Amino acid sequence: MSEQVLPLAASTAHHDGPRPATFSWERAGIYAFLLVASLFFLLPIYTMVSTSLKTMAEVRATNVLMPPLAPTIEAWGAAWNQACTGLDCDGVQVGFLNSLKIVVPVVVLSILVGALNGYVLSFWRFRGANLVFTVLMFGAFIPLQMVLYPLVRLWSSLGLYGSLPGLIAVHVIFGLPVVTLMYRNFYAGLPIEIFKAARVDGAGFWRIFWSIFVPMSAPITIVVVIWQTTGAWNDYILGLTFGGRENAPMTVQLNNIIASQTGERQFNVEMAATMLTAMVPLLVYMVSGRWFVRGITAGAVKG
Amino acid sequence: MAEVEARNLSIRYGEFTALEKLDLTVPHGQFLVLLGPSGCGKSTLLNSIAGLQPITSGQIWIGGKNVTWAEPKDRGIAMVFQSYALYPKMTVRQNLSFGLKVAGVKAAEIAQRVQRAAETLQLHTMLDRRPAELSGGQRQRVAIGRVLVREAEVYLYDEPLSNLDAQLRVELRREIKRLHRHLGSTSIYVTHDQVEALTLADMIAVMNKGRIEQLGSPEEIYERPATRYVAAFIGSPAMNFIDGDIAIEAGKPVFKWGQASIPLDRYGFAAGATPGKATLGVRPEHIAHGEHAGGQDFLVETTIDLLEPMGSDTLVWCRTKEGQQIGLRVPTELRPREGDAMPLGISVSSASLFDTASGLRL
């Protein structure tokens, strides 16, 4: 035994400080995978950006992978205020404004209702609270198509069909299960003793909500803002079904531009219009991605 | 005057019974400690007194009023929680004034009360800080301060020191005791720490499985535990238990342990001696050793099995020939050594006898 231990002890005698880095095939494999994965995602984006910066003449003359020889933002301008949907040629700006008018109220209302729901389900446990929560969660998994037609009938009998408030309401309702779940889980992660202390302090239902829990909700509210902004902005089917011509969001308009074009396809304008449509969710992710991750994990550690 | 009373109180969650027909009276100005292991119902009892825990049946009375259905804020109570439960987005000052603001107390009065509480607890330099900027001890001070400003008649403490490190725990324990003396209001304090219970309490209620096993002064609980459960729970290191039989020899009660028989005439039986299986409980600190071993009611030969030095004292674990383990405290300067012979003297007057089957004190 001792003969086997001794040489080992001798060879490790000079080991001191951090262990030196060594090459390993696992690591090489990881990097190779990462490289391929980034190429896979970057290539379409590259194609879109480079095509949108070309003139139609150049699009026709060059390969799709070639970089623009004389970059111009002409196509972007055209996409913004000249691109045609049918007979209207006002660009995607109309849809952009419509989408803003939809998304802002949707996000605000979702936060208010979701936070209140989560607060009640976490702290004011009423009889049947679990059942309500289960039913609400069930709502998260119902395919949209199933309720689309009944909802159209209901909305039209209520006079909400094709109106902005009607569309906003549909968004808020369909977003509610997930938003409620987010707030409920966030509040469930807070010490219930804070709630008890507030009750001993004499605060009531609304006071505890507004003075204690709303100020603590920033991390999860950021998550909900990102979630609902991207969700409502990227939505197509609800906007198409419930928006009517007047309130068609940017996604619907983009589709109309691309689908309704006659004559030569203006690839550069279409690419620019698509980029413009994707801009808002993209910006939201870039600016707040860090907060998103932080908010998702906020319940895990004690603040 | 704020006497606190639980009358015939039961709390059940479905099949599980947290409290069973419990009666408890805490006279005005007393410091009662509810002591027991986790899950014994002590926190449930405290929360039901606070009005934070719905009850199944029974009544809660505070200050001569039936508050069974009253809101927490209408019970004249204030409460300190284990996790401090400070409002994280408020400053210390806002934390202290929140309850008063809700109650509609005038701003000048609030400022005055907050100032007074802050000075009592040495918090006046950190009134504008947020809880996150405070240490654990400071946070718990703020939690106590929040209770102080309410000027309540009954203070409830739910394991307030459990999250603190040992040194702070001792410091704050003293502060809580001083505060209670100073305020003279009724306090109910939940803990699983027997040292906290013994040091703070006027009265200790030892709880087990939703019942109060014994209610009494710290001395009573320590010296005359009513059940084997209480005897085992209180005291560190734990009481030594020796199983044997009570018999009557020549008209006198004796404790038969193997070949030995220990005379019990100096033991204060609660209701006379009856023969039967019994357990003799002897506290480690009541076992005589060395030159004092001989003068006791009974001498037992042991050898030292294991030593646990604790600074001034050393815990000595001895073993008899029959394999019975007995622990005792010995001053460290006596330098006991493992393997040494250790004659031990047991005095029955300071010991406890329990019925082996029921666990009740004899």
C-alpha cells in the first residue's frame, strides 16, 4: 500500500495555487455547438438587415448573402410611411400606432388585475381559493381557437366586436392566467409574516396591497411588462379577429403589406417593414433581459 | 389590566389536530413562555391569540373581553415575528409609524412615540435606513420597536430570536426581559429554546402534541417536572433516566435497579408509593462525584466512557457494568480521564420518579 501512495504524494508536492487550465474535448464540443447555434440564428437576421439596406436594383443584381455595396435607408423610410396595404399607402406607421394603443392599456390592466389576483390567492385564502386557482390555470392551457368563435359572438352581442376596448379586453383576459400565476408565485415566496404584521398593525385589504406589497412587486412586474408587451405586440390572431380594419395591429398590417403586393415584390421594403415590426419586442428584450432573468429568479433568494 | 385567556380552544386542520381543548390563563403583567418542539402547537396557539389563525372551537379572552371573533388590530396586541417581518420598502421610521398611521394617530404624536421607541432600542441613528441596510440584530430591534410604539397591553413574540446568532440572541434576550420589566404589560413568548424559556419566563407552559404538559414557574418545571416528557425537554445535558421497579421492602419504598435497591424514604411522593415499573430521573448537575459520592442515598460504580469539555465544565459520560449510561457535569480542573473509575452518588430528594407506562410524576 505505502509504495503506491508515496509516488503520488511526491508528484503532488509542488501543487500550489489555482489549478491550471487544461484542454478538454468536452469544452471544445461546447464551443463548436455554440458557434453553430449562433450562426443558425444570426444568418436570417443578417439577410434581413443587408437586404433592407439595398436598393431594389441591387437586390435583383446580387446574391442574398452579399453585403450591400451602397447601404441606404431608403427602404426603411418607404416601409415606415409609403408601403401599401391594398389601396392605403401610409406604411407600417399606422399599425405601429394601433399596436401602441393596444399594448399600453393591455400591460397596465394586466398588471393591476394580475397583481390583485395573485395577492388575494396568496394571502386572503378564501374557501375554494385552490379551486379558483386551478380553474384559472386550466384557462392558460385552453387553445385560443376553441373559444375564438363563441367569443366573437359574445363580443358582437355586447357591441365590443371590432372595437379597441374589445380587443384590449380579450388580450387582458387571455393573459390573466399566466400573469396571475406569476404574481401569485412571487407573493407566495414572500414571508407570510409580513402580511401578518401588517394585519396586526391594523391595515386592511387595500392598504396592505398598495402600501406593502405593490412597492415590493417591482421584480415580478418587470417580468410581466416584458411578457405582456411581447405577447400583445407579437399577437396576430386576436388582432386579426377582434381588431377590425380600424384597429389592425402592426403584425396584421405587415402581413397585409407582404400578402397584398402586386407586381414586383419589394424585398428591401418588406424586410425593413418586418424589422420595424420586430423592433419593439427586440428592444424590450435588449434593455430589460437582465431584469427579466433577475425577476424570474427573484423568489428564490431572500431579499 | 390585560389578562389573556384561552378557553376550551381547539384548532384542527382536516384530520390533524393542532390544539385540543386547551385552557390557559395568563394573569396581567406575567411573562408566559410557550415551550415545545416544532409542531407542538405553540405557534398556532400564539397566532390564534393574535387573531391570525382561525379557530375550530373555543374562545379567546383578552382584558376581560371576548375577542374570539375580533380582528387582530382590535385585540390590543402587538407581535414580533421570527423573520422580523419588516416592510422592506419602508425606512425604519416608516416601519415604526405604519401601524399608528393606519390607526389615524396625529403626526406629532407618531413622531414622539417613534422617537421614544428608537431611543429605548438605540435605533435613533438609523431611522432613515431601509431594513436591507441593517444587521439581523438591528432588524429584530426594529421589529420590537414596531411593537413598542403601539403601546399595546399584550405583547406576543413568535420565536423572535431564532434567526439570530448565539451572541446577539443572548443580548436581545436580556433586552426583552428588561423591556418587559419596564413596561409591565402581559407577554406571551413562543420558543423551542429551553434556555430562553428559563431565563425569561415568570411562567412556562411546556407543550406537546397540542396539549399543555405542564404550566408552572421555571423552578417548578426544572425541579419538579410533571411528566417524563417535560423532564427530558428541560435541562442541558438532558436528565438521566434509569428504568427499574418500585417495591416495598420492610415497609419502606425502594427503587430496584438490577441487583441494587435504592431507598426512597427521602423522595417526596405526590401520592404515596405503589409498587410497579418506574423510571428514576436524575439531572446531570445533581450527581455527586469524587469525595461527595459516598454521602448520598446511593453509590454506583462506573467508568468514564467519553468526555465533552465545555470550558469551565466537562460533560462526563459514564457507564455502569450493566451498560447504563449516566452523564454528569464535572469542573474541568478535576481533569477527568477516559477509562478512569468514577463512583457516583445519587440523591433521591433532588431526583424525579415517573411511572414508566404513563410518564407521569410519582
